[in-house]
Amino acid sequence: MKRFHVHVGVTDLSAAIVFYTNLFDAQPSVVESDYAKWMLEEPRINFAISTRSGKKGLDHLGFQAETEDELNTLHQRLEAAAGPIIEQKGAACCYAESDKYWTLDPAGIAWESFHTLGRVPVFGEKAAEGSACCAPMPTQVSFTRLQKNFSQDK
């Protein structure tokens, strides 16, 4: 069963952890010096916060697959949506190793579909400029360029 994913950039991690812990009535499952994550069952969500981008607010949305087959299904849905897709296999990001697919919607919001393979001791690869995560394409300009490239490839 897939899990909805939300990543929010915060400027004060400690205050945000207190807020979301009370809001969710649950302790985070991961806490690092620059990152925290709640794996909630009700609602079924992977909610992460970090100070990585230096800005606050929505960083990206996505779906976390529990199996490789679910990730393949999500990939097929991304292809049907006809947006640009960037594949990252074995990506080290957010203290986890994952296989991922990234896209941007027409509004410029990054969407991540991923299957976590295991935990890693560091945040991971360098985050894209303006992104709290390891998203490879955080801007509308990137979407426009990739959309053009994607259309030419078909």
C-alpha cells in the first residue's frame, strides 16, 4: 500500500518538531540535526521536515511505494501524465537509500515517487538549489526545458 509523502522546509527544526509532534500526537520516527520524519498510519503519510533549503514551506509532494512493483506502477502513472521524468536508482537522500522517479507538475511543484531500500547515516547527495531534498529539478524553468526534451523524445 502506497503512502502519501509531503516534505516541508522549516527554519526552526526544534520548534517544528514540537508543533508536528503535538499536531500528529506522535513522535517522529527519524530525527537528525537538519531533518525529522513521521511515518503516520492515520492518515497514511510520510511527513518530513528539514532545514536543508533555507526557506520554509512546501518543498515537494510524492508517493512512497512499499514494493518495487508499486514503484513501477507509479512510474507508469508518471509516464501517462506525460511530464518529464528523471530516474534516480540507489539515491542517497533524506537519510535513506531509495529508487526514485521525479517530475514537476505544470504549476512547478516537484513530485517524487520512491521505494526506500534502506537507511544511510548522512542526508545524502547535494540537494538541488532551493530544494530541501535531493530533487534534481526544483523550478518551473526546469519543467519547461525538460517538457520540451521529453516531447522531442516521444
